[in-house]
Amino acid sequence: MVHHQPPHDQASLDATFAALADPTRRAILARLIERDFAVGELAEPFDMSLPAVSKHLRVLERAGLVRRERISRIVRCRLQAEPMRDAAKWLDMYQRFWTGRLDALERLFAETPATSTTARRTRKR
């Protein structure tokens, strides 16, 4: 049985999936798994301006996936993985649904008597 998310969780899921839809944002999150980074350090491997990276960080921050903290003149970024856990739970619900459906289909095929290819060709003639 599939249970629907309460409406307040839907906005959070929408923001998480929208943030994860972009390859640059996923790459930023992958870097943040290693450790916290200053924004400038985080931007180094990307072939884009610092303001462009900051835009991506704002999307991630609005989705709750990144927390920025100003320490003196340096802004550090930290991964906040909780929204991804919620998204994974949502995806798991559908994975269990489809696994159940495919298991039922497999059982149906296992219970259906197999007809040989030769017998089917003979009947068609």
C-alpha cells in the first residue's frame, strides 16, 4: 500500500528533488561529503563564476541541504543530509511498491505452465 506524504512534507520534497536535479549542485554536495568548505574553495573545481556557484548554494540552502556559516570574512558551507534521508524514504516507498509488483509477476510466470516454442508453432499452422 502506498501512503501519501502529508502536504507540509511535499514542499520539502519538491525543494530537495529540484535541488538534486542539477548536476552542479549534486557535485557540490558530493564535495561537501568530504568536509566543510569555504565558498571560494568549494567553487574552485567548477568552470563558473563565484556568483554562479553562490546561486547554486542558495538553492541548496533553501532546500535545507547546505548550511552556510560566516566566520569573520569567510563563509563556510556544511552538508545537511536530513532532506536527502527524507527523499530516500519517499523513493524507498516506490521501490517497495515496484518490487512487490515485479515479485507478483514473477510468481505468475512461475505458476503458468510453459508452452514449448515448437508446440506454439505447430498450433499456428
